[in-house]
Amino acid sequence: MDALGQVHAADCYMNKVQVLNALTGAYIRDYGAFGTGQGQLNVPLDILINRNGQVVVANQGNNRVEILSTGP
């Protein structure tokens, strides 16, 4: 969960992170995109939102960890 109480969930099939309402599970938005470039996702399996609000993603298909912007 982020500071606003929204759930961020790694979507390994769509290669993005979905943001959901914590109470209803309703979709709010998503961020990230499929690819092999810097900041792109290929089978994201897990995420962590650190104390600074950065989203750290375990990017399995690209064999690295990404730090993503959550967008607006």
C-alpha cells in the first residue's frame, strides 16, 4: 500500500503495476510497460514501496530490479 492507502499489485501477465482501491478492489490506474529497456517490465513478480514512495519492482524476465515512477 502507498501513502494514500491504495494497493499496488504487480501484474505479471500484462507487464505493469495496477493501482487498486484498498476497500473495494476497484481499478484506479496502472503504470509500467512491457519491454526490455530501462524502466520497462517483463514478468514483474513483486513490488515494494519504500519510505520515499519509490516503487521497486522485481523484474524477473529482465533479470533485474526496476525503480518506477507511479505517474501523476
